[in-house]
Amino acid sequence: MHMTQSIIFRSLFILMLNNQIFRVIFCIMKLSIQNMMIHVKLFLNILSQIQVTQMYVDVRRCAQTFQTCIDIPDIPDMHRYV
């Protein structure tokens, strides 16, 4: 049983590499992260309209740190999957 399982996993792995499924998953992750950043930016805009300066500064600093953490490099052929 264990032998068959490992063969199945190995062939699945090769299939994944061939079909560039990793790339697709990576793109989906990137899109969801970008979507999340849009929400963060909207939140910051709302905060700036209400005059909560110190809180706004803190949240903004936090969001900028977050932005650098999730700086995923672009994939040249990403538009194919979108």
C-alpha cells in the first residue's frame, strides 16, 4: 500500500510540474493578497477622513510593513491564468 501511494504521489508531483499548476496556485495567492491590500488601503482612506491621526499613522505604518512582507515577484505569463 505504502509503495503504491508513493508512486501515485511521485507521478502527481511530475504532473503538477508539467502542467504548471504551482504557477496557477501562485497566481491565485498573489491575486488574493492584492485584493487584501485593496481592503487595507480603503480602510486607511476611511481612517484618514475621520480625524484619528495617531491611530491612522500606526495603522499606516503597520500596512506598509505588511506590504513589504508580501512583496511577491511578478510572473511574466500571469495574464494567461487571470
